[in-house]
Amino acid sequence: MSIFYKFQDIFNYLLEAPDRATGDEKIKFEQMMTADFIGTLNNIKNADTREEGDAIIAAAMADTHKRFADELGKIKDAPERKIGNREIDSLLVLMNEYAATLVSIKNAPSREVGDKIIKDFCLV
């Protein structure tokens, strides 16, 4: 399963960026947002009660992480917390994959190589 379709606007922006520096700024912002989302997922998973976790989910869906409303909704609507935690674990793996892809794009030796990474692995 891949959630890279959620990031098509980011990948297209990177391909269309007028220069590498502009793309790198967008990557830095995405890295910050990804780290924040990973932290949010961990906070949900580590919440003392399901109600506390649900409150974190509601705040994330209403503000910073609207893009993941579907995934967060699945976690919130899970019939048991352990099922929600499995959803979180799966999402954490995918978010870490996305983060690693951003690093690969940013550290590519040239813009052309970074663009190739996007075209080969990220565009659906």
C-alpha cells in the first residue's frame, strides 16, 4: 500500500519548481510536517485513554493534518484500540518511507536525478 498519491501536489510542485533551491525549501517544509505527523501518530498511540487519543485525532484532522483525514478517521473509528494501533503502525511505516524519499530527492547529486526519483517512484 502506498499513500504517495496524497503527495502528488508536492511531487508536481518539486518537478515544476523554477530552481533547486525553491524545491529544497518545499522539501524542508514537508520534512517538518512529516516529522510533526509522525509525532502526532505516536501521541495518539501512546495516549493514556482512547478519548485522549480521539481528541488528538480531532485536533489533527481540524488543523495541521487535514490531508490525512481519511487515515485518521479509520484510526478513530476502529472498533478496538489495538486495531487502531495497527493502522497507526502501518501509517508510520508509510510516513517513514515518504520521509526517506524526501531525503533521497533532496540529497540527489543533481536536480535531474531528483526529478528522476520523483518520476520513477512517486508519481502515480
